[in-house]
Amino acid sequence: MNNVVLIGRLTKDPELRYIPQSETAVANFTLAVDRPMAKEKTADFIRVVAFGKTAELCERFLAKGRLVGVQGRIQTGSYKTQSGETRYTTEVYADRVEFLEWGDKTEKPDETPDIPEGFQMLEDDDINFKEEPHGHAKQPHQSI
């Protein structure tokens, strides 16, 4: 079984190119994924490759700093440099990419989105949750 699920932030905008023979879109980007158990805040930088329509959507909507989820598989490879050295690569080939932060590519990820007229921004503390008996998940509780 070769299955990977990652959540992280893009280190720079995705790079899009097309394979000449097939005209298939290929997007490359790197995710910074936090190490949860590290004593100091640190991250792994993982290269991701997406293909086809997914690649085009990544290039169109993702930008440096955006939070993204990726599901795919690890693929390793190697190549020889001009000086004859062998270099090894490890990448995640994305089967699925979830945009966890949306917006125009020019927006900063931390900017507050425009709120439509007649609506207001809610914080987590604004929603009352009630504990269900027997350890069931919390459900929203509406006060009247």
C-alpha cells in the first residue's frame, strides 16, 4: 500500500508546464508540513506533483502560503548530474488536492474575506455546543 495524506502550506506559487507529446498539464509545488511532536517548531518540505485538470486548478487558485490538503502516493527516482553524480528524488504524486483556503490568487491567506450584505462573521466562540450523552460528538445548540 502506498498512500499519503498531507496538510501544509505552499512555500511558493505552483509551477505549471505541459508535457510536449501529450499536452498533459503538470504542476509542481512544495508543501511545508509541520512536525507535530518536535520540541521546536519545525517542518518537512515535501515536493508534490499534480497532473491534468488538477494541475491547472492548482496553478490557477493556489498561491504561496495557502493551506492545502494532498492525497496521493510517494514516488522515488534518480538521475545523473552532468558531473556523473547520482541524485535521488522523492515526491508525492497527487491523486487529490483540497484547497483549504480559498480566494483570489492575489489575496493574502490571512485576509478576512468579503462578507455579503446581511451576513456577519462568526467566530468559533459565537456558536454554542452541547455535549451529547454517551460520548457522542458535539452538536451545535441553538438558543432561542
